[in-house]
Amino acid sequence: MEGNLIGTKKDGTSALGNGSGVVIAGSANNTVSGNTLAFNSADGVVILESFNSNNGDGDLLAGNSIFSNGDLGIDLGNNGVTANDDKDPDTGPNDLQNFPVLTSAKTSRKGIIITGKLNSTPNKSFLVQFFSNASGNEGQKFIGQTGVITDTSGNASFSFKPAQKVSKGNITATAIDSAAKNTSELSAPKKVARKR
């Protein structure tokens, strides 16, 4: 699905609301991109796994605007924040893909630089997408992306400078397995700080 307004009126900013915005249940290899998902009383996007199969993997969530929902922006399993695990060996909806950990978001007259790290499956390629938000761990405005490759310990670091100016608020990020398309939950927010 692409280019939809879910939980908003036609202007994309006024509340209409649902329970959860999008629920993917027992289905694999879906794409949800370029949508606005806001003002829903529960999560923006929920990905569930079928009790009878391994469906629920390969769901790509990219470039969406997710904000002002009651719970999480993206929820893998409909059970709140799923903690990261070393080298990401667990299974579940979207293989419970680990999310990035942001370490800084510093702005100056030259723009903003976002740094962080990802621990996931060793020796794999991932796409890290960044979002700006007024508050919370959602993803209101997509501000760019960068690729990383994990080492033999499953670690990768990144430093990203978006093209557009972001002077306040919070930054969040997702990690997308480049091959399988599994998309993580959104990271914890990192408040934009002025570089001294």
C-alpha cells in the first residue's frame, strides 16, 4: 500500500483515527510506503505472525509519516517495544529485526549530524532510515537514509547528515534488512542538541 491517509482527514493533518492504523497479520512480503498514519488510538503499524506458519516476514515499511498515535509507531508482535538482542538470532514478525541505537543528533549552522550504531545479523547489509518528530518514538517526517554493513560481530556504526535542516525536536530511525526487507520498530528518540 502506498500514498494513503490512515487516521487523518483528507488534509493529512486533522484527526480521524482508528484502532491501529495498519495491521499485517499472517501475511509476508508486504510493502507499506509513503503513507501517513496518524491519530490512531493504538499503534501506527502492527505486524503479527500467523500461529500456523512463518508468515509475517519480509514486510517493508519505508518513507512513511507516522505520528500522534496512542502507542508505538511500529510494533512487531503487538506487545510493546521489542528489545534488541545480540546478533539478532530471534524469530517472529519481520524476524524481530533489531532497531538502530542513536547516540547523538547535533545541529549547527551547517546542518545536523546524526550518529549511532546497529547490532544485527553479522555480515549483512542494512538500510537505516531517519525521521524527525515533535516528540515520542514515531517517525513523522522522513529525512533520509544511509546504508551500513555489519561486521563479524554484527556491529555497524553510522554518521549521517540529512540534506534538509532539522533544528529541533527528536530523531528516530529504523533498520531494514536490505535482502529480506524486514523492517524494525522505530528506535528510541534522540533529542536534537545544539553543537557547541
